Amino acid sequence: QLNPRERISRTMTYNPLSPKLTIKDSSIHGLGVFAAEDIEENTLLGTSHYLLDNGRLLRTPLGGYYNHSDDPNAYTHKVNPGLRENGMRYVELRALRKIDKGEEITAIYRLNPL
């Protein structure tokens, strides 16, 4: 019989990126996020940032690796922008259009996405 910690570790897995995405060298800057498979328009790519109660942003691995473009293929979407109690405020990254396998995921950077 497994103890509670062993049960949790065998049933829960943290994946900082969707299996649809991978990180590799970017021609834009350093490393970037790329489509590991074809991605349909408006597909949720993941959470890029959380807004903490003190007003600071917490960047996720996804938020740290997607690059800026003036001609993006993804966009950020605020979730619960006004929520302050009993919930989290965060930013999702979604596909703006169909993204082909191997294409770099880019979005327009904003100074404060929330």
C-alpha cells in the first residue's frame, strides 16, 4: 500500500508546457516556444502569468519563453481581471490563428497584461 505522498506523486504530474509546445532556439531572441504539432485557432496554449495580491506578476515557464512579434500568432487573454478574493487572476495565451507544427509562438508584449 502506498503512503499519501507516494499516491500523489504517482497520480499528479506538473507539466510547465502543454504537450502541444516545445522550447528551442529562436531566430527572434534566445529561446522561444514552438508548436510541437498543428494548433487550431483559439486553442489554449497555457497560463503565462499570475497576478499576486501585492500587484506583482508571477511569470510561468510559458510566459518566460514566448517572444514578441508585431505580427503575432497568439494573444494574451485576461482571466478574472477584477477578482481579488477567493480566486486567482491570471493571463492565458491562446492561438490567434492556426499555427503550423514547428512555427514559433509569438504575441505582442504588453507592459502590464493585467
